[in-house]
Amino acid sequence: MTAADAAAERDARWATLMAAAQAGDARAYETLLREATPRIRVLCRARIRDAAEVEDAVQDTLLTLHRLRHTYDPSRPFGPWLATIAARRSVDRLRRRSRGAGRESPLDDLPESAAATQPEAEQRLAARDLREAVASLPESQRTALRLAKLEDLSLAEASARSGLSVGALKVATHRALHSLRRRFGVPEEKK
């Protein structure tokens, strides 16, 4: 049996398992996830080099597969559907990592962390002030801030969860950050 034949056989088996899972067969779904996880890992590793990020992408893929399992069409091949989900979750993971890389500084490189130099009572007051400032934002800005910045969802995912368009989500996030910077006296970044 050639590698292509084995892949086609595996794809047909997984398509059958997914169809059974869509019909409510929990055992078929569990089998599918257990068998597909190593393949998902290979697909994610093809795009991501960091082992921890690969595992996060695998988990993201499994969650997306679970969330979208009702959209799978059993008359179509399962392998390309799964590969597309894994590729998109891997790219999302890389985007999140690159977005965060420009804003992060390793704590080991700093002489002291800001938290270590700030007394605990001041930290609690600052945290309370921030919570109050966020609570005072309009609902759309709070939602955009929470989804796009705190939960670090992609714009498409945040848009789907919030019901806001991608453009409205970007505007609401920008306005929320602008309001918070202004409230705390943080100068705007020059472009």
C-alpha cells in the first residue's frame, strides 16, 4: 500500500467517524480526536517551530474542530477540511505571538520588575483604578477590549463572538485604548 493509499484510507475512516459523531456517537468522536491529534500536531509543526506554540495550536485546532464539527460535509474529504483548520489556527497562533513580541520584554533582562518596586497597597489601588476605568467605558468598547486584547482573539473570532463587524471592533478597541491612555495620562504613541 502506498502512502497516498494509506492517507486516502485514513481520510475515509475519519470521514465516517465524523459523520457518526455528527449523529451523536460520542465514542466515534473520541476515536476521531484521538486518531487525528498526531496528524494535527504534524500539520501545526509544519508552520510553527516552538514546541509549546505547536501544542497550543493543536489545542486551538481541536477546539475549533469541536466548535465547527456541525459544518463538516460528510460527502467531502475530511483530510483537507482538518488541514485547513489546523493551518488557520497555526497562522493565528503565529500572529498572536508576533503581535505580543513587540510589546513584551523578558523580565530577566530588567534590573527589577515594576511590580517589585511598587508596594502591594499601591498595586491594589492601581488595579482597582484600572478596573473602574474599564468599567466606565461604553459596552462596545469594553467588549472589544476584552476580546481583542485580553482574550487575544483574532479579529474574525472577536467579531463573531461580539456581533460587531471587524471594522467596528477595530474602532471600538482603538477608542477604548485612547480613553484609557487619556484617563491615566499616558501620551499617545507617535506613528
